Amino acid sequence: MRKPLLLVSLTTLAACSGGGPQTAGGTAVTGGGTTVVSSNNGTFVNPTQKKTYSAIGGVQSYHYSTDDRNVSQQYNQLYAGNASTARNSGITISYDPRDAIFELAIADTPGNVNQTTRYQDPAHRTDFGGAKQPQDGTPNIPGKGVLYLESGSATGQLTKDPSQTQTSLPTGLANASSNEFTFFYQKPGTTTQYVTWAGYLRNQVSIAQVTNPNNSTYLRQDNVLERAAFVFGERTDNNNVPKTGTASYTGDMIATMVYNPLLDVDPSTPTYYQWISGSNTTNVDFGANSFSTTMTGTVSAPMYDAYTSQTHVLDAGATFNAAASGSIDLVNKGGFSGQVGSASFTQGGTTTPVNIAGSSIDGAFYGPNAQEVGGGFRVVGGTPDQRIDILGAFTGKKP
């Protein structure tokens, strides 16, 4: 039995709210090879003027359909992902401390995401634990100073299956739909002073009644699911990045992924999003223009849909580990870049490495004299008939 979740139509909430003076604005001129303008004026934690950041991170989208017939599979599938560089990003974040308004713009053609959301209503602020809380699929990361903003709209009658043990997309009657956007970020000053990490998700559900040639009918659910993980902040001017010496940075990591290694075993196996949250250590040798990064994190439960099986490989609590390295090139790349050399998951005492077909790690220095780092990474699985793609972001500061 399903219970009503949303009835009649809801007017669109104009987009984002803000976290008030404690949230951040930033400086930046967006990608396309343009040099990012840095301020380093110490206003990231307590902003005093409107600023716009160019972020570094990854974007992914998954479009597919399911229906209420006895067909336990996802079809009409279209998946895409993309990771940006320090000089070429389709993600910008603007914040105006006067009105506490956030605007998040993602224009990432390779990732198949093109959205601008404006969070201006104080009611767009939300959190876990109350009657109203972030939409299904939003990671709950306690103890990290994470703030959540959400907007959206719904039409018709949608329902939620109470038998679902994990978060799941709603179902509903013909012509019902919902379109929800969530932007979450770590409050600046929690771990780092000049850069912070953030995430984005969109869940769009559209339901239609379809008539077969034999005049029987069924309900088809078309889903558009988007995810992103990125960092933004006040970048260090190139002239203020040290030319000699070494430094070690420690901080946080957030990633979104699809992990489906079972398509060759059963082509009907569904693909689900899962978040990973954890930590990273980045070691930099400024004299040698080199760096290395290690990351570890904990996998969250998948977000299911209503009509396919709940088959998945990685349970909540599985451990993610990865290592990357590369070089610093401030003139040509505006920061540092390289590849992820290894990645693996450990569950129940068994470690499974990812067969990496492609990877990247890109980042920049933040704050006066490169006090902090931030960047994004991507790991693409290379085994045939598998869908594995991990896109993440990380921040770090000197001790």
C-alpha cells in the first residue's frame, strides 16, 4: 500500500535560500581558459559583498524510464559525466550577503546538465531531523557543518511506497510530476577558511499513462537524475604560490558515483547513485612542481526507484580508497593536475580494485600563500559491460 506524498500542484519555489552572513561569496571569472581572479581578502568566512566563484569538480546525469508492469528494469537509458579543470569549469556559485541569496549555475554539456537555481526564500533552508527535510538521495553528513538549500515544484498526486527501506523516488498517477533541486555545502570556517566543498542533486520525475496496442494501459515513469560535487573559494594568486619547499594538506572529500558491475551478469540490473564522504591528504613539493593525494571515504546507501529491483553491489558502510599524483602548472593550467593511479572498495573484508580506463585530478591553491588546496577528481571504470563512474571533490589545509 502506498500513501499520498504530494497532492495537487505546488507552485515553483523560486530557487535557493542562503546561509546568511556565515556563508561565502567568492571571486572568480569562469572557465574557458580565463585566469581566475583572486581576492584573498579574508571575507570567505564572513562575506561583505556579492561575489561569484568558478568551481572545480564533477557533474553526472542519468536519464531513464521504468513502469508499473512486471518489467523490473530501467530502459531508455542515457548516462553522462564530466570533470572540470582549474581553468575550464561549467559550475559557478554566486552569493550576495545583503539578501542572503545563492545562485548555482551548471552549464556542463559533456555532463548533460544545464541548470540555474536561485535560492532566495528563507524557507529554502532545510536540514535533516524534522518533518520537512532534504529530498531523497541527499547525503546526510553529520558533524561536518553541512548546510542544505532546496527548491522545486510538483504537480498531481505522487505517492511513496512505505515498504522501501532506503530512500527512493516517488511514484504517482498519470500526469503527475516533480522537479526538485538541492544545493548543499560545508559552512566556510568549519574545516577550511578559503575554500569549501559542495554538492548538487536534481531529481525529476514525470509520469504518463501509456496504452498498448491491445488497449491495456500502464504507467511509465521518466526520471532525470543529476549529481555534482565541487569546491569553490578564494584562489591564491600565482605570484603568491611558493616556489620552494614542501607542504602537507589534510581535509575532507565528497563524491557521487554510479557503481554497477553486474550488467554482463544480468542486463536488467539497475544503476543507482551513491554518495561517498571522507577525507584526503595532499602532499606538495613546490620545488619539484609535484603533488600526491590519497583519499578514503565511506559509501552511503543507494537511492532506489520504485519499479526496479534493489540489486546493488556496495552496501552502506563500504570503504573507498584512492591515490592520485601529478604536477603543478600555474601558468598553463592555473593549478595542479594529474591522474588517479588506483581506486578500490572494501566490503566485508574483501577489497575490489577498480579497473581504471580513465581518470583525472585537478585542483588549485587557496588563501594567502597557498594555505589551502581544493580540487576535483574522476575515476571511470574500464571493464566491458559495467557502468562505474566516480566524480568527487576535496579540500585541505596546512596543519
